[in-house]
Amino acid sequence: PFCKSCLRSLLEHSSGPQQRCSGKCPVCRRVLHVTRADDLVVCRQLDLLLAKSFPEEYAQRRDVQMSFDEQSLPNSDLVFDKLPVFILDSTLPRQHLHLNVFEPRYTTMVRRALECGSRRFGMAGAAYASHGVVVRILSAAEQWDGRFHIEVVGDRPFKILSSSYPPEGFLEAEVEYLDLEAGDDAG
């Protein structure tokens, strides 16, 4: 009863603080054998069957999904942004990392990224670094003691223009996104 985007959303949020669905179908409660949203594929035969059997509903759902996708995509044309920055290791675009987040300032940062829906923050190798990479949270599990186990993937590189420390203690930076394919090379 779920389309790919709904199932993707379920999997991405199933590792939230309460572990509400814990990898199970919310309807029948069977264990889902897909553990990562990126592993989902569309069954072409079922897709064609649904399109032929329910053409009006299929078209309506497709239109709704397309408008939702356009709204939810990060603006790749965005050049400047303000990001919280996790100081740990230098990260590369497309690099996957598993992190055990235990410092209170960073657990606050991760919680905010999850609650606001952006599921992203910057990572840099040092507080004085001039460059970093935006990472996207693929999965997150809050532990009983407030720590988070998260999986992130590197997304877009950025140059730090200015930075400050809000009261929560993590670094917050004004950043300029770099387009490596266009030859941006500020360093």
C-alpha cells in the first residue's frame, strides 16, 4: 500500500528517537527486508499494472509526488547558506560515515537537523578550517543516554566565509557552496 517515496520516508524516519516502526511495515507489522532507503527500487511490472488499472489515481498521485519532490529538494542553485558545523574529520562528497555522537553540543545539533527536517549539517576537520562538506543524515538512532548513532553521506563542498559559536557551543558558519564541476577551486 506504499509508494516508493512513502516507504523511503518511513525508512529514513524509522530510526528516530522512539523507533516507532523499527523496520516494520506500519500496516501489517512484518519486518521490512530493505534497511536503507537508497536500496529501494521500483517494480516496473507493478508500476505498469497500477498505471493501467487506475489511470486517474495514478496520474493524480504522480502529480502530487512531483510537486512534493520539487518542494523538498535542496536548492542546488543556492550559493550561500548558514550551517552548523561538526568538527571531526575532513569529509569528501559521497563519503559515508558512521558516527557515535555523544557531546551535548553535537547531540543538540543532530536533534535540530532531524526535527527541522533538513537532516543536514557541515563537517570540517578543524574549527579553523577554511573548507568543509555538507553531510546528509541517512539514518539516526537516539540511544537511551541521549547519544545518537548516525550514518551520514557527504554531499556538497563549501568554503567557510565567517563563523561564530551560538550558546549551544557548536560552530555555525556562513558558507559558500563550491561547484567542483565548474572548476571552483578556492584552495
